Amino acid sequence: MRILLLGPPGAGKGTQANNLIRDYGLVQLSTGDMLRAAVESGTEIGLKAKAVMDAGVLVSDEIVAGIVRERIQQPDCANGFLLDGFPRTQVQAELLDQMLEELNVSLDRVIEFQVNDEAVVRRLSGRRLHQPSGRTYHVEFNPPKEEGRDNVTGEALIQREDDTADTVRNRLNTYYEQTAPLVSYYTEKGDLVSIDGMQSPEEVYTLLRNALPN
Ligand code: AP5
């Protein structure tokens, strides 16, 4: 299965991606995670991306498309993948179309999570992350068993540097200006299903599963 998750920051894309990986064995292609890994390891791309990400605006289309192009051709993607955070602009969507055509595959479903801005701000201010695995928690809505510790490894959780109030506002503006138009792009192609992301994580997952092809 090849799925694309679309939605504003904090919509629950990463949370639901973890459920899909667990239940469907899909490979997650998260450009946010890939860019954070590049920042962490101090590569040239990481050095360029850090300031841009901290400001809540988008890394260049060439850089992110290059990262995805390289990853999507790996053998483990042959059985299916989950795009999370890519594409984010019209140019990226067109570049993705080219990549899929070259691989002779197509997307089975584009899922749009609908959430309001107030929820986004609450979710991101309380988000905690286990960086090595990408597992995501929330101090109020999805707390770990032990405060500040990952449920599986017991390692410390961190707060993302771009989850500050100012950066979240910029990320939301960036979403509405550059990414939200992709909802029409995929609606016109007939691939898109919108689901209510304001329900509990478990309820959202039920809606998501129901929206997937059989
Ligand atoms: P990225 O890492 O992709 O961030 P994002 O899209 O802003 O998405 P988030 O990861 O913040 O949110 P999410 O939807 O995954 O929510 P989550 O499940 O964690 O991108 C970061 C930056 O990288 C960008 O700003 C940009 O600079 C750059 N970048 C990345 N991709 C790029 C691209 N293609 N082009 C250019 N630049 C790019 O949930 C959030 C919180 O809410 C969690 O705490 C969770 O526990 C909680 N939660 C989840 N679901 C629910 C629920 N149903 N109810 C209550 N709480 C919930």
C-alpha cells in the first residue's frame, strides 16, 4: 500500500504513521524526521536546514525532493510506503508524481487530517518525542507510562525545538499558504479522503483504517 498523510503541524500524522507501520509494515518516509537526522549528524543538508526549520518555514523543494528520491528507490520501499510531511508544495507534488511514474507505481490513498488551530497549539506545546524511534507522546493526551521516559526503552523524551509558540504560528501560516492547496490537487485526482482529526488518537485511527482501500 502507498499512502500519503496530509495535514497541518500537530494534526497527528506522526502518531497515526506509527500505528500504520505497526499494523501494515509500511516504510515511513518522513521528510521532517530525515531533516532532523541530517541536523543531528551535522551534514551539509542538515546545516542548511536547521535555521529554516527553527523559523517554521520550508526547506527548499530541491533538497527535500532529493532526499525522498534517494530513499523511495531503496528495496524496502517496494512493498509499500507512507509519505509523512512530503509533498508540501505544488512543486514537490509534481516532483513526486514524476518519481512515482518512474517507479511505475501510484498512491493508493491520500489522507487529510482536519484539525483546528487551537488544537494544533495545544498538541504541539505538550508534545514529547523519543528521538531514536520517532515515538510521540503528549503530556496530557497521550502520556508515557513514566513521566519523561519512552515506554519501550525507558530513555529520556525531548521537546522539539520548533514546538515554541512563535514557530508553531509560522508553521501554521506556512501550511495554509503552501501546503493546504494540495488538498484540491489530490481531490481533483480523486485520491483524497478527509478525516476528522479532532477525535481521540484511537478514534482517528479507526477512521483512518476505514478510509484505506481493502
Ligand atoms: P515535520 O516534522 O514534518 O513537522 P509537521 O508537519 O509540522 O508535523 P508534526 O510532526 O509537527 O506534526 P504531526 O502531524 O506529525 O503530529 P503528531 O502526530 O506528532 O516538519 C518539520 C519542519 O521540517 C518543517 O517546518 C519544515 O521546515 C521542514 N520540512 C519537513 N518536510 C518538508 C518538506 N516536504 N518540504 C520543506 N520543508 C520540510 O502529534 C502532535 C502531538 O499531538 C503529539 O504530542 C501527539 O501525542 C498529540 N496527538 C496526536 N493525535 C492526537 C489526537 N487525536 N488527540 C490529541 N492529541 C493528539
